[in-house]
Amino acid sequence: MIIVGAGAAGLVLAAELRLARVRPLVLERQPQRREVARANGLGGQIVELLRYRGVLERLEAAASPVRAAPSLPFGGTQLDLSHLAEPAYYALGIPQPVLERTLAEYATELGAEIREGHEVVGLREDTAVTVDVRGPDGPYQLTARFVVGCDGGRSRVREALGVPFPGTTYPEVNRLVEATVPDSMRRSGDLDVPGLGLLRQGFTRTDSGVFAFGTIGTDVLLINTVEQETTEYDDLSPMTEAEFQASVRRVLGVPLPLGEVRRLSRYQWQGRQVPEYRVGRVFLAGDAAHLLASSGASLNLGMLDSVNLAWKLAAAVHGWAPPGLLDSYHAERHYAGSRALLQTSAQAALRRGHDPAADALRTLFQELLTDEQPLHRLAAAIGGTDLRYPAPGSDHPLAGTFARDFPLTTDEGPSSLASLLRPGRPVFLDLADRPELRAAAEPWAPRVALRTAKTALRPADALLLRPDAHIAWAAPLDSPVDPAGLREALATWFGTPEGAGNRLTTDDHQE
């Protein structure tokens, strides 16, 4: 298995494959990791998934604890989540370079091999996939059963496949700094800017663009300018403080006194998605498959692509993948990407207007977000927690959804659903002593962990959990159930039981 790209999506994929006993090789074209943070945190469903795997603690140790987000930016407005009875969005503040270093350490500890400074320059497929690589010691070739392109918005893998990347490049440039400001400028969360006056926290629009800021630490501000601009910048060309100050002067008309500058970055918005996430034995994930027209979603989405794909690739490598399993990666994650593209494109439309009508639209939109239901719905869309995958064999309301954690009591003592999913294996969980359901699942025991437990918060009598923590099947509470539905779900996701049939991954397309 070859993974092209050692960003967050590629590293999560490598770690998940190692949990599934597959040996991946990660090829990264950059000789060393960039220290410029293109993203500054994670949020939503990926935070829970990383906690299930036991990785979240080390990420928190490297950055800051997970917390319920008091607000989220949305299309030039702010979603105020602070008054909700139940938290709508959990976030982890962590600079992208710190995230990637920590994930690389984790994947390496599990046994993944990462080669930095090794650039994939060509690719071709027949009965396997051969990649042409340019390394520090010269060119060479590698062959693998599968290749996954996690190599970003300018993906060489996508280019080699000839896969189109339709969408929109927006004519605007965002510039960001994380910095302190003089104490004399602080006014209870707002800023008193010399030569200009009081600026409220959040978004300020001028004739020349947008200026925004918010607090991300005790003394540190995240400060952002947005200008209409058609210049295309090289991702590897760093932004300087002088460039940022020039942007501030154009937008506000005055310079902005800064203290310690911790981060400088520049980015441009694009909304794009490939039509197919799979081409034969080659797959696309992360920014190689989709680019989003707002912050706060792209990194999360790419990592979730990898978690979805890893166990399915492992099933094919180990020889028990049922027909259609690898194709379900495209079906499920293309839908997830299209949903993310929908809400981020809506954000682009909402933020880009600069006339009185656009101001009126944002004001009305903000008024609609004083109610809990739309706030929870938008936060779920941003965090990717609103997805429900198809679940053959089950019409239970939980089937297809992400499994929320709850406490368990087992014969070994206190436990939790999260702890059962830590190894990255499928789990059949009997919560109501249903021997007929355990008997139906027993033939899959070599592939599926069969567990019994009790809980005061029983959501169903039994749950079949995929390795990516989605519920494949659920039994209704205290009701008779035909085990045929459970057997259908087990066969759909985990193949024919060992000894019950021939190798399932025999056709070339499936392999």
C-alpha cells in the first residue's frame, strides 16, 4: 500500500492501516515539514473519532484541551453557540504543523514507514499500481496493490490519473496572523486602533475588504484580512509581516500595531470536488479529492475520508472484502464531500457581498440563528456529524449514523463504547442478553469482535459497529427482531464467514 502525501489525511490513513495489520509506505515530496500553519484546529466528528482511537490525549498534550466552541464563523457572521443547553461543536486548537508531527509520531510508532523528500512524478496501473518516484538518491519505481493520493489541492496523483477537478476559484485572498497587540489597544475584547477608533470583535467591512479578529488565547488574537484579488500565490511562498500590514492599510486605512507574531499565512478559497474518488486501484482523499470555500471543515473532512477508506482497503488486502465494499468509499465520502461543499459554498455567497442588500442578508441570517435548532443543524454540517450512511439490513433510526460514546459495564469491569473501538476492529455489541443475535453473529467472530455489556443508557438491544464508528445495524429496544437483517449487514460489510465460501475479492475491479 502506497500513500502519497504525509499531511493529516495521509498520516491518519497510515495509522488506521497499521491498526488493520496492513503495511503502508508514505511518500512525501517535501524534504521537511512546513512550519507555517495553514489550519489552526480540528472540530466536530473527527475529534470524537480520535478520542476513540486513544490519540486525542497526545494531541491535547501537544496543544490545548478540547473544549465546547462558544462560537463558529459562518460566511462573515458568527454562530453564537454559548447559550445552548447542549454543546453543539467540540474543537481542539492545534496548529497544523503540530498536528502533523504528532500524527507522524503515532503512525511511525504503529509501524508505518514515512519517506520525506520522495516525490511521486508518475503513475500507471495494470494488475497493480507502479509509481515513479524522485528521491534524494535519484529516481526509482515502486509497485503496490493500491495507491492513495493524499497529496493536496495540486495532487500529482490526481493529475496522473487525468481526473478532472471541477469547481470555482474565488477572486479573493485571505491573510492571517496570530499575534499579541499592545495592552493600550484592548477594550473588553474589542480593539481601539490608533488613528481609527474602536473595532468590535468579529467582522468589519470596508470599501476595500474585510477585517476580522477574535481571541484564541489569553493574550493572542487571530487577525484576518480579506481582499478581492485575482493574483495566484504559490503555496510555498511565505507571507511576511510587511505583506500583512500592507493589506491592513488597504482595508482599514491605518496600520495595526502588533506585538509578538506567532503565525503568518495566506490562502485563497476554492470550491472543488472530483467526480470519482476511486479509479481502479487508485483512490483520492483529503484535498486531493475536494477543496472547500471556507475554514474549519477541510482538514476534518480529509481525515474522516481516511478513516472511512482504511478498513475497506485492509479488507481487500486480507482477502475478505465483499463485493462493492471498496466502491462504498466513493459513495459515502463523495456524498460527505458534496455536503461540505454545499455549506461552504453557501458561506462564500453569504460573505462575498459588500452592498447594502448583502448586509441585510447577513443581518437577517444572524437573526434566524438565535434559535437552537438551526444553530445545532449548522454546527453539525460544519463538523460532519449530520451524515447518515446507507445501512442494508437495518431500518433502525441509529443505523448509518456515527456511534456516540456511552459508559458500559462488562465482565471485566467499567468500560465504554469508545474503548471497544480503540483497536479499529468491527464490533458486535449485545446490550440486552440476546443469545439469538449473538448466535447469528458468531460465524463472523474471526473478523468481528463479539462483546456483551450492560448500560443504563441503552440506545438499542444490540449494535453492529464498523471500524469507523458508524452503526451498521441496530436492534430495537425490547422487541423481537429477525436475525436475517443482522446477517445481511454482516455480509454486506464483512463478507462471507470464513469457511462458508470462496475468496470474495476475485474480480479485477473489486481488487
